Amino acid sequence: MTAFTNIGLYSPKQAERLIGVEAEKIRRWLMPERSTKGPLWEPEPHALGAEDTLSFKDLLELRAVAEFRRHNVSLSVIREALHTLSEYLKRDYPLINPQLSTDGKQVFLKALEESGETSVIDLVKRQNVFKDVIVPSLIAGIKFDADGHPILWQPDPENPNIVVDPRFAFGKPIVLPSHMPTATLAQAVEVEGSPEDAARAYDVTQEEVEDAVKFEKRILSGALLH
């Protein structure tokens, strides 16, 4: 289990719940047996022997891929751009890199231009779409360390106390400052009968419980998903 510490662990279904990309689509993008052209990349836990499992970095990179797909960038172009960006930036998971908004942006646009696909020509010409729409959404709510690696994600723009941190609860959403999983507190309300009783049972504040319940309801309704 030591090898899996601090990287976050998600099934495709859990990832779907957080980023709104269907589990089956995730498997087509990342699982070798589901893709005729091979996975876009090898998920971090696969190298450690955990199949059908994603890490925190995989989760955020998938979120970025989904954003490009929403702007009609084809998977073949994304595949080429991932390779090009990884080579240029000298790192894996290039789409969740703060450099993407500077040097990396030009590399991605160059990959789009060289693809020759008419479906992306408009995107290339309208670079403001990339600069002002895509890039901000890719890194929104993500905190990076000094080397530009993502260390924490705030998935709810309305509440910075809800975080996804791979160091806690295997990367499941938690509420600060207690670091209790939001799902646990939301379930506690159902069991205990009220936020006040749930807070008492888990020795957290009632506000934390209410924040957790609100977040879980928003996730369930799809309010946080693009």
C-alpha cells in the first residue's frame, strides 16, 4: 500500500462522479483493451499493478482532455499534442501544468495547426478561445507546488473548504479544516438525523457537515460538472 500513498486512487466510476466524464469513455481513452490506437497515456496506478484505477494526476489530466473535446478537438490531435507537450515541457501530464498558459500554449497550437484537421482550424485561428477559455478552466481551482506539480484541487468554486487532496482519504473530496470525507459526513446526516447530531458524532463543526452535504448534493445533481 505504501506505493499508493499520496497519489490518490479512483475507479473510473468515481472519476465520472467528480469530473463528469463517463466511466466507459475514460476506459476507452486510457485502458489498452478498450482502445484500438492504444491509451492516451498509462494511468499512474497501472505501473504499480492497480488496473482500472486512476490517480489524482490522471483525474485532472482527464478533466483537461474533456475540456478540449468539448471544444471539438479530436482525440488524434489531443494524442499528438500530449506527446509534443510532454517532450517540450519534459514532464508527464502536460495539460495540468501552469506552463501551458505560456510556452505550452504555443506548442499545443502548433500541434493543432500541423494536424490539418478542419474541425480545429477555427480554434487555431481564434487563439483567444484557447487563452481565455480553455487554459483558465484547465487550472481553475488547482494549487501547484514550486515545481508546477498539482497538489490540491478545489472542485467547488463556491466553497474553497471543499478540496481534493491526494494525501487524504485516497484523494476523495474532503472538507476543511477537519479533512473528513464529504461523503462520510453527508451519510452521517442520514444516519444521525441532523447536521447537528452528525457534527457531534464525528467531532466536527456543524458548518463542515452542512458544507459537505451541500457539496454532495451539487455533485449528485451535476451542478459542478461542465
